[in-house]
Amino acid sequence: MSAPLTCEGLARSFGGVKAVQGVSLALPAGAVTALVGPNGAGKTTVFNLITGNLKADEGTAQIRGRPIIGLKPWQVARLGVARSFQDLRLFTQMNVRDNVLAATERGAWFWQGGDKRARLAAAEAAMEATGLTALAEARAVDLAYAERKFLSMARILAAGADIWLLDEPASGLDLSSRLRFGQLLKDARARGVAICLIEHNLDVVVDLADRIAFLDRGLVLAEGAPKEIMNDPKLAAIYFGDRSHEVAA
Amino acid sequence: MIAYFSNLATLVAIFGILAVTLNFMVGFAGIFSVAHAVFFGLGAYAGAQIALTVAPNPFLACAVAALIAGVLSLCLALPALRVRGEYFVAASLGLQMVALTLFSEVKSLTGGIGGLTNIPRPQIFGMEVGVLPLALLALGLLLWAIHAMANGSFGRTLKAIRDAESAAEAMGKPVAVAKALAVAFACAGAGVAGALFALHMSFVNVESFTLDQSVLVMAMVIVGGTGTLFGPLVGAVLLLSLPSALSFLTFIPPTEVGSVQQIIYGLAMTLLMVFRPAGLLGDQNKGKSHA
């Protein structure tokens, strides 16, 4: 499998805190890679370094061979990266349709180039896939929690990107919503999208991930198949906050 | 009496332009500027200089005023790209102070404290024309342009930036370009209002472009309703008509009209914020969640 996005030795410190230390990753096309680890492991910081929201102290990242460190977030997005946020960051006072349409419009000028009908069709298809068509005129701020989560996914879908960075997209969803969300990801994977998922719900991770990278304190401690990672007692202990083995060592 | 109402209507149309253009920045792009009077002033001085030194052609005066105000709006756009919210308000306040000093000191262009006088009446093909129809025409065109932009992709981009700037950027939108364009458009509109003001009054000086003026225009936007098309216009009508209406109340001594006006303004603003916090024409559910 080719990897449209690769990063090598990414590092970032905040004052004396080393948030990310030499993280290397490859996101293959048509595969789901999960970033797993306890809170504060540096997972979201890795996303922010890739998307240009934070500047890396060290390391490189490339999209289809093109270096992206130093690019602005909008420039990285235009190379085919779509991301979601833990806190969703919906356009709260806009309705659902405009939220999704906005994801199809990249120009900042008074007008958009390209095919307007194609953009409208992409937005409608994204709303249909996420079950939001009936809520197209509702303001984002008025949606229920699960609907907001799906609106965030609809924006990702409509953007037409082939690299998805999803930050806790399934947190707080009930079982049926989680299954619908899982199907969206499986469909995207089948289309060849490279997906990177930060997720604390291990059931979701096991169900969807092809590979897992386990982060702790900014380091990738292990990388491999879900079963391999999930069955490692040391990683499980770190994940659940038990660091007694470190004291023993 | 006709001249009185014609003058009032002209001022309402000119301040209507100021209010709807400021609303474009505040209501759609979320850029809270308290320096709109600076660009009103730039437009007024530019329009006056064109009328005094080139020709009293209102279209030429408005075009030059829009160009100068639009280009110099970069002074406002630059801080808007770096800071948001109350920090930007402070930055625009600084710009207002600096500009006011420059207006007073650059006497060769502005006439200093004394201002520019004897600005000729506007003429088209040698015929003198009133400023009222020109101001109404400009206001109508601006309202049409704002309506078209607000309902199109540019308006969506600005509203997206207002609601969640980082998410808009993550969608591939160059936020800096969109903000700079919004500021340039709004300030160019203020420049047009300034040129019309200079041609209407035949005299401009720094007193018309103070912080008080910027705050008055902001009050028009808030009273009418931010992010609405006609709200700021309603705000302009109300806030400019009030002093005139009070002058008709004969039981208020002329010397006290100013104080009574301030009391009424204060009371009206307080009641408005309690009962219609989104402005007279604003969506009262704005900012609230019903989920």
C-alpha cells in the first residue's frame, strides 16, 4: 500500500514539556491507522504538527513526496488533508447545509472558481450519507450531540480529501450512531482514503483500525496490528494509568 | 422645512452606508472595529481634495475615496489577521487615535483643525446635482452587493471564519485573504460615505471623524442588529432622527436637548440589550442553543 502521508522524527516542545518526541508515521491509502494512548500522550499535537497548526521543532512530513512542514493549515488542506477537531468547531450560527457547503469552497475571493453544481452535489451527498438531509436548514448550534458529530463528518466527506485526520470522532456516540459512523469510515477506506484516527473507545479502534500506533509522553512506544498492541500488558497498563512497572524498572 | 428633512435624509443615507459597511465587518466577519470613522475621514478628505483640485465630479470623488480608503484599510487588516475579539478592538482604537492626530497635523491634505472649506457642490456634465440621490444610489448598490455576498460563498467563508477560524482554515480557506478583502470592502464603502459627506457639507474637519463617530456607527449596527441586511440602516435612521425629534419637543429647553438625548440613548440601549439583545431586526435566537 502506498502512503500518501508520511512523517519522520516529528518533535515539538512547549517550554520544558516534550509533547512530541521523534514521531514517525506513514498513513497508507485505503487503511485506518489509529493513534492510541493516554491523555497528554501527544496525539492531537501530532495532528497539529501535520496540519501546520503548530510548527515542528524537528522532523519532516510529506504528502505524496511534497514537504509540508512550514506550510500554513489552509495550504496543507489544499493538498488533500481534511481534519476534524475534538471540540468539533462547527460554524455554529450557520445552518447544516452552509456548514457542509463551506467545506467544498476553498477560495477566499468574492467568488469561487470551478463547478458550482458539483459542489452542491457533493454537499447534498455528504448530508445524505450522514443522515442530515432533513436537518439541512437547522442551525448547527441547535443540533443534538450526535448530529453535531455527524455534521463534522459530513464536512470531512464533502471536502473530497483523500487523507482524513479524525480527532475522537466517535466519543460520546451511542451504539447505533457508532455503527453508522464506523460504516462511513469503512466506505471511505474502501475508496482508498488514508485515515488516521485518534480514539479512546477501544471497541471502535479494534473494529476499524488496520494498524495502531501507541503513543505515550510524545513517543511512539509500539506500532503494529490491533491484536498485537491490545494484548500487550505493558501498554494496557500505561493506557489505564498504571505506571508501577516504571517504578519497578 | 423641506431643506431640513432633505438634509436629514442625506445624512441618514450617508450614515446608513457607514453602518451597513461596518456591519459587513462586524456581523459577517466578526471583526469589531472602532475605527470606521477613520476611513470615513479618509474618504471625506480624498473626495474633498478631488472636488477642490480636479473636478467636483461625485463619481470621480467617490471612486478615489473608495480606492484610498480600501488600500489604506490594510492598516486595519494587518492587526485583524493577528488578533481577535477585545485585542482587535484595542488595536483599532489605537489606529483611530493615530489617524485623528494625522488628520489634525497633515495640514496640506486635511487643512488641519480648520479643515477643508468651500468644497464645491457636486456636478455631473456641468449640472449641479443633490447629494441625496447619489447617497441613496450608493446605499442601494452597497445593500445589493452585501446581500449577494452574504448569501454566496464569500459570505459563507466570512461567517465560517467568524464562528470557527481554525476550522475554516482547515478546509483550505486562506483566512488572511478573506479577512483583508472584507475589511477592504467595508472601508472602501466608508470612503464613499466620506466623499458624499464632504460634498454634502461643503466643509470637513477632524471633528467629524473622532472616536465618538466610530462608536455612534457601531451603536447603529448593534441597535439595528448585527449580521442583518437592513438592521444597521434602521439603527442609522433611529439614532440620527432622535436628536431631530427631540428638537421638536418644545418643552425641552434647547440648552438641555443634548443631555436629554444622552439619557434617552442610554436608556434605549439598556432596554434594547435586555429585551432584544440581538438588535431590533436581529435573530433573537442568535448564539443560543436549543439542542
